[in-house]
Amino acid sequence: MIDKKAIDELLTRGVEEVFVLESLKQKLLAGKQLRVKFGIDPTGKKIHIGRASAFWKLRAFQELGHKIVLIIGDFTAQIGDPSDKLSKRPMLSKEQVQENLKDYKNQIGKILNLAKVEFVYNGDWLGKLGFQEISELAEGFSVQQMFARRNFQERFDKKEEVSLREFLYPLMQGYDSVIVKADVEIGGTDQLFNLKAGRVIQKHYGQPEQDIMTLKMLAGTDGRKMSTSWGNVINIIDELDNMFGKVMSVRDDLILDYFLLCADIAVEEIEKIESEMASGKNPRDIKLDLAEKITARYWGAERAKAARASFLSVFKSGNLPGNIKETKVNLGELLVDIVLREKLVSSKSDFRRLVSEGAVSNAETKEKITDPFFKITDAITIRIGPLRFLKIKI
């Protein structure tokens, strides 16, 4: 039996655009099993909840009986996707890529039924293409089309380097669609050019052209693009309390987007929350519900409730948690090196940002640390954001 309501939500929730909408809708209503393609380049070791929103959309397809074809871009990750990049992306080595993807299946398995996923690696075919095949693929695109892309145009105007390698990326992603015979491909709004490249190349090979679904992009906790290098990400394998605390640090104007893209909650409930916010309800109280909903997705409802209670105890009552991580350091060590080593921050730039925002302090005296080059001169308990603590001993 066709679930029209589920199809409606599939085509609208968190969706920016469907190309071609009528084509995809008719296929879904006809009950045909579709091959739904999604590609992920392992450019980092952890999957954040912004990227995970695409996996939740894939799960919605999966629950309607469709086949998920997951392309692990072990080859394209080495090349680097230039979509929405304002500078040239460095090439990764094969060893870096293999290291990054070690835990990907475990992370994806938190969302998708892996037994019903077709996993493929595009290095199996892209690494075998010769100049003849690449030239044929390139014939369907022009330099003018490439430079019409906003990020390329901006870099060109600034006289910044645009590599020919970056022009090849859409060709590779498009060729992936041919190999897996995709009926549908999903991706972020920044991926539209690459997704449409799949249609061009499928047509060249005499295949039916895939429909395309672009999804809304989730901003990082600070409102900028979610990026590991900026430290504004929430990873799906973050520790429970850390995940809860990160959600609580989300900017107030992003609350509704996070409910829509990251939480298991009906759209009608989100509309009710929007009304409550407009009526003046404290955003902090709404974020408590949001944090519990998001952590429940990855840790379960009971543990999410416990994380909420822990947060309120630490943040609202001013108590220090009883299980603070401890480390022993040398006198004069830089705090930034210590917290990076203990994985409390993702990078030195992440630490500097947190210091500038007043998010780093002495947990016992509440005194803020304003010097990004702060040196350890005595034992101290450090607090970073709402729920990251470290007891430093000499």
C-alpha cells in the first residue's frame, strides 16, 4: 500500500528543491523500487549531524522500500570537491582517505539498516579511466559552465588559483551515477551542479536521467558553515554529555532548523515551537528539548534524559560534575596544547575562537581566560563551553 503522507514528507521536509519533482513523485506513487544514490567523501574521520541529515533522508527512502546505493568516495576524496569552496582544496593521500573511512560504516549504521544498503567504492572504476574516457566525459561541459559557478568566479576575480583538477570533480561524480544506474541522487544545495552533471553523463551513455533532490544545509553551532576546522560541529559519535552541551550552544536563530533537520519530531510540533518562540518563550528552555531530542536519536531516550539532568545540575546549579577528566602536565605548558591533546577542542583555531567568545574559564573561580597563549602555572580545572571540563595537575 502506498503511503502518500510519508511520500509527501519525503519530498518536502528539509528539501530545498526536487528536479524533476513530477517525475520523482510519479515514480514514488507508482511503488517502483528506486535506486537512491548518495556519495560521501571521507575527508574526515567523523560524520557530523549536518551531513547526517542526508542519511536520515536516505532512511526515509529506505523505509518506503527503496534501495540505497552508498558511494564511498575513496577516489574522489583524494581529488577534493570544490563545491562551495572559496579556496583550492588540497589533495589527500590514499593512506589519509583509508584512515578516515575506517569507522564510516559503524557511524552510518546508527541511522541506516546496513543490511539493505549497497556499498560501493568509486576508486574501483574511476581509477581505471583513461584519457579517452575522460575526454568523452569532458565533452559534455564547457569552461563557461564551470566558471558560472559562484565559487570559481569569485576566486577567478580575485586572481586566485583554480585547478583543472577541480573541473574534473563533477565529471567523476556524474560518472558514478552511470556505474550505479541511479534513479535518484540526493545532496546538499551546494552540490546542485555536480548532481546535474550526473544527468548529462547518464544521457551520454543512453541511460534514463536521474531525478535530483537537494537538501537544506545545516549551519554550525555558531551560524557559519558547519566545518570541523572551525570547531562548530556536532558529531554523531560525540560523547553523550558533550553532544548535549554542544546543542545547547547552538545560536537561538538556528533552533527551528535543528529541529527540522536533526530531530525526530513532527512538522506540526515544530510549528507549535515556532509560535512559542514568537510569544517570548525562553530559547534556553526550548533548546533543552532540542538537545534531548537530538541526543535521543543517537544515544536513546533514557540516556538523553540523564544528559538533560546532568546539564541542568552543572549549568543551572553551578555544580561541577563528579567525573571530570584529569591530566598531568609540565609547568609552563600552553593550555591550547593540553586541551588539543586531550581532544576537548578540534584545533588551535577552534580554541582561539572559544577564548575570543568567552567560553574558556577557570571552572572553580569562574574567571574567564582571555589569553589564547595561556600558560599553566598551577593546578587548575578548566571549563570550555557548557559541559567540557578538564582537571589539570602539575
